[in-house]
Amino acid sequence: MSRHLILVGGGHAHMVTLEAIHDFTDKGFEVTVIAPADYHYYSGMGPGMLGGTYAPDDIRFATKNVVTSQGGIFLRDKVVRIDPDLRRVVTETGRELTYDVISFNAGSYVPVPAAGEDGSTPDNLYTVKPIERLMAASKRLTDLFRQKDAVVSIVGGGPSGVEVAGNVWQLAKRTGPYTPKIRIFAGKGLMHRFDPRVKRRVRHTLEHRGMDIRETGYVKEVFQDHIRMNSGEQFPTDFTFMALGVTPSPIFTASGLPIGPDGGLLVNEFLQCPEHPEIFGGGDCIHFNPKSLDKVGVYAVRQNPILCHNLMAALEKPGAGNAFKSFDPGPDYLLIFNLGGGMGVLKKHGIVFGGRLAFKIKDYIDRRFIRRFQAIERTL
Ligand SMILES: Cc1cc2nc3c(=O)[nH]c(=O)nc-3n(C[C@H](O)[C@H](O)[C@H](O)COP(=O)(O)OP(=O)(O)OC[C@H]3O[C@@H](n4cnc5c(N)ncnc54)[C@H](O)[C@@H]3O)c2cc1C
């Protein structure tokens, strides 16, 4: 029987493997990709899609077509857990599949605190991940901005919070006629992990647009029409974004696999689970044991060729550990925040600057990245 590779999630770290599925099938391996949607959205352009700079089609990759046109099997489903001893995957719809080698690129999610009097989540509360939520939010906000001077709240003052705030502002400008009040709940401080020069530029841009930045404490509960702080203070809201830190997919905890401190799949330098050498992973869902990595797409993208090579090696030469390549996270990465209105803030090594040029550089890099992978759809 042919050996079976299962890819869980078609995220940023699996792009090169997805592109090379025909190499696996040509060698007689069976490849199954399990993902909850037929498309994967490039998160770096998500806030820009919210603000209307990009259409959803501009930022997505046709996972299902790319898989099936190369002889792979695509299952629209979600993996709930695996049984590593039986090498068996269990999905949300109750499917059970066995594998010889498996790779996880199932990403991360934004935890939502229980809220509302009955503990339910308000229907005007949107998380910034998955990126499909930003698409839905954009439609709903457009309706709201046509009706009244709404209050839009953003819980979280980190990179995704400020990018979302800036692009909500852009969406409102484009939609009119009303002007929303945008309030950012930034806990102990806006962009608190970042260089003071980054903080200053981000703050200047957002405050200049009249945004209210709250830095005196944490949000305790989010209700349909108001937000309650730990201090008891309350603020009205018509629409709320949850932009707090992300948590890796819960699959690994549910499967009893070795995990890092944040619940991500523990992997070694080969992006491989040391206890179960047929299990690999990349992107936000792993904890890279040699060095803790930020949850940024840059690392997922850099892991692509290593994952693809090691998956092939694991299928071709089971047990031959020396066939694997190790992942080197590489040097300091380029950070550019899209603050809407054609403005950005860029940081690389000691260089920091803000303005239109910063956004133009991000736009160029992001468009080039997604076009490279969208081109696969056309060449198959
Ligand atoms: C608003 C926002 C903006 C960002 N901007 C940037 C940026 O400009 N640059 C940057 O480097 N980083 C950015 N990031 C961080 C970046 O999003 C993540 O680091 C990146 O998405 C990680 O890629 P990933 O492939 O691991 O996860 P994801 O992009 O989340 O992909 C995971 C995939 O797995 C699928 N999946 C999920 N659960 C399951 C399951 N149970 N079974 C099967 N499939 C599943 C999902 O549908 C998805 O397709 C941003 C994040 C946010 C929220």
C-alpha cells in the first residue's frame, strides 16, 4: 500500500508543499489535505481587505484547486485530535483517517472571553482571526457607517489591534457619511512590546485621526452594547473587535502530544515532534523548542522549504533522521504595519520610519508574495 501524507491546514507554512503535491504523488505517495475552507487567506493583507484596499480575491489562495489538480485529496473539514499511537486523525464531522506522516499548519486563534448576561458571545463581537472574520466584519461595518455615528471598540493594542483600528478608519472614510468613534483598549500601553520610535509613530497616526486610546487597565467583559473594565468603568460600543494575543490550535492538547508553554506542538530543529518522528508542523501552531518564535507569518513562510523537504524525506526514508534539514529562524525580520489611509510604520534592525513609503513597501512585498502562490493555480 502507498504511504499516506496528511497535511492539516493549508496555511502559510504549507504553501511550498502544496505547490509540490505532484512531486509526492509522482513518487506514489498519497496526499490528503484537511482544511475548513477551500481558500486560504493571506493574513498580512487581512487588515487591508477590511479597509477596502484589497478585494477578498486579491488575498486568497485556492487551496482545494491546487490540491485536487495535482492528484491530492482535499477534505473540507477540521481536525479535532489525533491518536499518535494508532496514527489516526479524527475530524469534526467524524471522519477517521490513518497516516504514515502528518504535518500540522493549523494556525492559531483569538480566545474570546465568555460575555453577555447568559455567558454567550455578542453577535457584534468579531475576532481578528481567522481572516474570513475580517471579511464579514467589513460588510457589517459598512452597513453601520451608513446608518449612524457608531462606536467601534478594539480590545488589544498590539500589531493586529492597531492595524484593524487604522483600517476601520479607512473603511469609514470610504463609506461615509457618518464618522465612527474608534476606541482602542490597549491594556498597559499601545504597542508596549515595541521600540519607542515605533510606538510614537503609530500613536501619532491614530491620535491624529481622533481615536481614543485607553491605557489604564484591562477589559473584563464585552457585552452587546457596552464594555466593562476590571476597574468597573464602562464604555458604550456598537461593534467590538477582539485583537488580543493568539493561542495555537487546541488539537495538540486534545491529542496528548508534547506541547510548549503556549499549547503549541513541541518541535525540534527539523520541525518534527521528537516523541513521534512522523509528526511535523509549522507556523503559529508549533512551539519551536530550540528558540521561542514570535507568532508572525514571516517564520511560517521561512519554514516552507524545510517542511517540504523533511516531509518527503520522512516518506522516502523512514527512520533515516540524517536525511532531514534543520530550520534556522534567520535574522531579524522586517516589520511593517498597515495603519490604513495609505500609511504605514516600518522597522528593520535599527531603522524605523513611518508614512506612505512604509505602506507602499508593504503593499509591494505582500502583493508579490500572494501573486507568487496564486500563479500556481494558473500553471497547473
Ligand atoms: C490581523 C492580523 C494581521 C497580521 N499581519 C501580519 C503581517 O503583516 N506579517 C506577518 O508576518 N504576520 C502577520 N500576522 C501574523 C500572522 O497572521 C500569523 O503569524 C500567520 O497567519 C501564521 O500562519 P499559519 O499558516 O501558521 O496560520 P494561519 O494563517 O492561521 O493558517 C492556518 C490554516 O489552518 C486552517 N485550520 C485551522 N484549524 C484547523 C483544523 N482544526 N483542521 C484543519 N485546518 C485548520 C485554517 O483554516 C488556516 O487555513 C497578522 C495576524 C493578524 C491577526
